[in-house]
Amino acid sequence: MGTGQKLWKRAKQIIPGGNMLLSKRAEMMLPDQWPAYFSKAKGCRVWDLDGNEYVDMSLMGVGTNSLGYGNHEVDMVVRQVVELGNMTTLNCPEEVYLAEKLIEMHPWADMARFARSGGEANAIAIRIARAASGRDKVAVCGYHGWHDWYLSANLGENENLAGHLLPGLEPNGVPQNLRGTVFPFTYNNYAELEALVSAHDIGVIKMEVVRNKGPEDNFLQKVRKLATDRGIVLIFDECTSGFRQTFGGLHKMYGVEPDMAIFGKTLGNGYAITATIGRREIMEAAQSTFISSTFWTERIGPAAALKTLEVMERTKSWETLTKIGLGIRESWQKLADKHRLKIDQWGLPALTGYTFQSPNALAYKTLVTQEMLAKGYLAGNSVYTCTEHTPEIVEGYFAALDPVFALVKECEDGRDVMGLLNGPVCHGGFKRLN
Ligand SMILES: Cc1ncc(COP(=O)(O)O)c(C=O)c1O
């Protein structure tokens, strides 16, 4: 057993769930075998606690590092902040510059607030939107974090949010009286949303612009019109979609403007910073309610974000991310065709994934992860692309993946996949850990 696996076992004894983020649990990737911890990282490479080096062809920090790990320019600015001071009694000026920059990039918005996690930024947006609309009820589509307001959608019916990224989210501890305040709707199902809005006094619609597949039949335009007609605050949660296909929100690509938008993940290229931006008349409602936190004022986040945005703009990183992702998509399909395997593909090009069309899909994903790990890759069935995923890196990844797809084909033809796995099958969603 490697040092990381041993530490993961210790962690589960003293940290409920083992860590702070579901996606980084070893069980989500490769139970009993995943290295779990890193000692250092650079570009798209990660070293574990035993000094083993891996190419990250998986989550890239769960979408945080689209410019790669340890981007020189961003890290230089962070070092400077450390030198000069990260926290004082006074505010950091960078938060003002960052607000100005995000508003300049999104001309429909007039104001911004900052936080340090996506869930927080979502909670802030919901509080402001409810205050502005004067109505409590929210229609949601997509994943919006761990807070009470969102998980309340699963009160009484645990699977309400199942189609929205994570199945099995249990709302224990969320007050029962929040039941009936949040109503999920299905992406691209306009009739469902319209019925919800007509049946309930919905004051806020919050949604991801795109998660697994794009809008059909002018879905986003219709949602915008519905919100405008009924005086509903429309929020686009761009925590994950932002900066991967456009410079800023993905909504810019579709020409649909929300009333508020949320950014996170890659905004600071690995440093904690998230933003909620919006129209003045809505954002001003933040003054009628209390939203305030000490570490939302630290300096590394906004300083890193400003430099990240500068590098993104100069290098047009979103074009590179998209190009790399489209190439990966095409190569997965070619490899699947070569081995006569059937796969489904999903996600933005820059956050691209595939699933084997098989009842054994999760076991095959585990097998891929296991075999690729042995060849020096952190790889599951999805890739958050980064600018450090050079053609050589991607080529190497596919050369390594080719024989693994051959193995999957053998299993499709009757070989027992469980006999090939050195540990249990990975988890497909939220579960209690033993
Ligand atoms: C669209 C979206 N909103 C919110 C969040 C929550 O962000 P965080 O994990 O930083 O709290 C995520 C994270 O995956 C997300 O993808």
C-alpha cells in the first residue's frame, strides 16, 4: 500500500468523508488504489507522496487550473502578495480592480461581490435575488453547491436533484421547513419550467448555461423571456462553464444575458476566488440583508484572478482549451470505433467526458483508471483540459489508452471485468464511506 493510500485510511478515521470535496475522494476514482495526495504539481503533472509522477488527464484540480498547475505568471503575483501582505485591517485594492474587470467583460452587469468558494457565491446570489424579488421560491437546473437552500430540493424526495450532476445527495440536517422552496427543472424542457413558474410563486431561476449538452430550440432565450415577463431574477451559475469557451461567461456565446452570474473554479487558476456579478438594481439588494465574511477580504484570490484574466485574455486560453477538448473527443470516438465499443460523449469541449454504453460502465471506468494509473496517468472518463495539455501529452495519453480499450472490449465479449480489478468499483455519486 502506498503512502497516500495509508494516509487516506487515517483521514477517514478523523475527517468525516475523508476530505472536504466529494470529487477528490479516492473512492470516486479508484478505491484502495488511488494515490489520493500530492506532494507537488506543475503544468499538467502531479507527484504523489512516494515521488511517483503522473500526467493529469482527469480533473485538473476539479476544473480550477485551466492554465495548468503552478502557472508562472500567476504564481509570481501570489508570491508578491505574500511578500507585501495578504491580510490587514484595510481592504485590498485588487477587489475593486477585479470588480471593474468582470463588469467590463460583462457589460450587462454593474456590480460584483466576491467569495472564496462556488457554493458561497451561489448562496450569496440566492440571498440577493430573493431579497430583490421579494419572493422565496427558486427554480433550479444544475449543480449549485452544498448549502441548505439548494439541498432543500431533496427534502422529502431524495432523488429530485439526481439528474443535476450528483445523484444521492442526502439533505439530512437541512431544516424541513425549507421543503417546497426550491424546484428543479430539466435542462431543455421549457414546458416543465413554464409549468413550475405558473404553479408556484417563483422569484428566482438559477441554472447552469450548459452542463452535459447544449441548448436546443432556443431554450436559453425562452428562459430569459419567461423571467423578464414574470419579473423573475435570472441567474446563470457559470462556476464551471466560465472561461472555458469564452472570455468570461458561456452565456456570451449564446447572446443571452442573465440578471446575475456566478464565476468560480478557474477564475484564480487554483487560488480561491469566486464572484457574483449582476445588474445594479438587483445587486443593491445586498445592502438590505447581511452578507459578510472575514476571509472574503484576503488578497491572494483577487490578485491571482486579475493575473489569470490577463493571461487568459492575452493567450485566448479558452480557444486552446476548446481545441484540445474537441481533439480528445474525436480521438475517444476513433478509439472506441477501432475496438468496436459504444460510448456516449458529454460536456463542454473543455470539460469533456465519455461513458461506455454498457451495464458495466462504472466497472470499466474503474478499470481504465487502474490501468492508466499504472502507466503514469491520472485518468478517469472525463478531462478538464488545460493549456498545458500539449499535442505530445494528448498523443501519449491515447497511446496508453489504446490497449486499455482493447481490454474493455474483451470484457464486453465475456471476460469478467471484476477479475481484472485489484479493488472495488468506483463510486458513481454521493455515498457514505466506511
Ligand atoms: C456550476 C457549479 N456551481 C457551484 C459549484 C460549487 O462550487 P464549490 O465546490 O467551489 O463550492 C460547482 C462545483 O462543482 C459547480 O460546478
